[in-house]
Amino acid sequence: MSDVTLNTIQDQANQVESAFAEQKSALAANPSAKGVEELRVAFLGRKGQVTSIMEQMRNISKDDRPEAGKIINKTRSKIESAIEELKAEAEEFLIQQKLDQAPIDISLPVQSSGAKGSLHPVTLMRRVLLKEFRKLGFTVYDGPEVDLDLYNFSSLNFKDDHPARDMQDTFFVKDFDKTVLRTHTSNIQIHALMNQQPPLRVVSPGRTYRCDSDLTHTPMFHQIECLVVDQNISMGDMKGVIDTFLKAIFGDDLETRLRPSYFPFVEPGGEVDLQCVSCRGKGCRICSQTGWLEIGGLGMIHPNVFEAVGVDSERYTGFAFGFGIDRIAMLRYGLQDLRQLFEGNQQFLGQFPIQP
């Protein structure tokens, strides 16, 4: 008959728990990861005290083994839980010890890595343009990028069969009848005139969308729209505004010129060219040997546009022009490929300043 009984197992388990409690108390005064691991091995390791009790299971009767197993497992669980608590305490103690030994002096000067932030060239150009327009008394006006055909085409005097309405040029919104991604910032003209009475002088930068992609075109691009409506507004006023802000950006020595062109929402319509910023009008690869660079479209507001928004075209006149911000940024910063602005290359973007 075996000399190991349940009472023997229980007594040994109690002794192990008491011994563990003593060593735990001693370690708690100065906890360390090494001390916790040594304690774990001493009680739960292959030659640990709990393991020694388990080895006696083979000497106990079969009837008492289940109960003996419960006693041993209960002791093991208590010690395992206590070990985990000690590990957490040891980690906290180590952190606090490091903080106490090497406090952070917030009065010390920060050692800069020398790295500086930068703004995207389109953002820089947008801020430069708005700064110049504000000097001229313009108010910034914002509008929707997803808009109705009414604002993007119909009210701007685009006929139903106009090529710009074709799906090859325009992004239409699926399942929403006559809703498009605006193809130009000229939709702002309609929103502004429907919400404000003349006189008004507004400028609106924003994203526009067309089905196009090459060295000088992207499906999404940035435009800035200028709209002036008042009594006795003339082409001369428009030319003066354009000259003022283009020279503020590219310098006083560059000339501008207007030439006729057609846009449904202006009459007469035209385009403005800037003397080539690279060759100063002598002719080079950038300007295709012409000495001039196309900047944008312009013209006097068409009477049909005034009629669509309820403005008396006999009393008021006005002008509008829209320029590509991306295009101006390319010229200002000497970029060769428009797609550089949209690729997100940090090495390329990091060369630009934090301020305009």
C-alpha cells in the first residue's frame, strides 16, 4: 500500500505555497525580471517544487489521484498568477527606476535634425494667386466639384450637342441623371450670380476633372476662376487685372497678349499668352519656338449667361477668366512634366519651401 495520501499532497502543497509567499515578499521589495524568472524556475521549472509534488502522483492510489491532481493544479495556478503579477510589477519598477535616474529636462534646447517641412507646389501657387487677388479686392468663393449639368453646362450657354458634354471629355456620375464632375471652375459663375447681386468680384480656386492624361494634362487638375460683374466693366479692366497678377508672379519684364478664341459663356472670348519665362520671347523648346506660352481662357460674360441667372445684361457687364494653377506652377518652378505634381515623390516635393 502506498505511503502517499491526499493529506501528504495537501501538506506539501501548503508548504510550497508558504515558501513561495516568503520569496515573493522578498522579491517584491526590489522586483526584477531576472528575480522573477529565477522564482518561476524554482517553483514551476522541471526541477521545481510544484513539479516534485506532481512526481508523487504515481505513488498515490488511483481513487485519490483525481483529487490530488486538483490540489496540485490549484497550487500551480496560484503560483502562475502570482508570477504574472510579479512580471508586471518588475516592468513598472524598471520604468520608474529609469525615469528617476535620468529625468527629462524640458528646459534643454531641442536638437534639430535639420529637416524642414515643405508645401506642395500647387498649394504654394494657390496661396500666391489668392494673395494677389485679395490685394485687388477679390473675395474667395468656393463651390461644388460634383455639380448638376445646369451649373456646369446649360446655364453657361453650352448647347445640348456641344462636344464638351460627350462622355469622352466629361466624367458623368453613375445613377445620377445630369450630374457631372465639374469640367471647369466656371460653374462658380452661376452659383455666385444666383446667390449674390452685382456688383461682385470673386475668385475661386479648385479641382476640376476631364478625361485626359499626358505630359501636360491629367484627369484631375486645378483651376482658378475670376469673375467681375458691375456697371461699365470693359475688356480694358480685364486686361489690367490679368497683367497685374501675372507680372506679380512672373516679373514685370514679361509681356502678355490677348488673342481671339471661342468659349460659349463669353462674348467676345479670347485667350491670354505670356511671354515665355524661359527664353523671354526669343523662341525655345518650351514655347515651341513661338516665344509665347498659353495661360488660359477669358472673355466678357455672354448675355445668355446673365439671362440664365436673372441679371440685367443691359445694366451690367462683366468679365471672367480661368487659368490652370498646375500650368502656372509648372512655369513658375520650371517643371517639365505635369504628372510630377501628382506622383507623391517625397524627394521631388521636399525641394519646395514652406512659404510662398
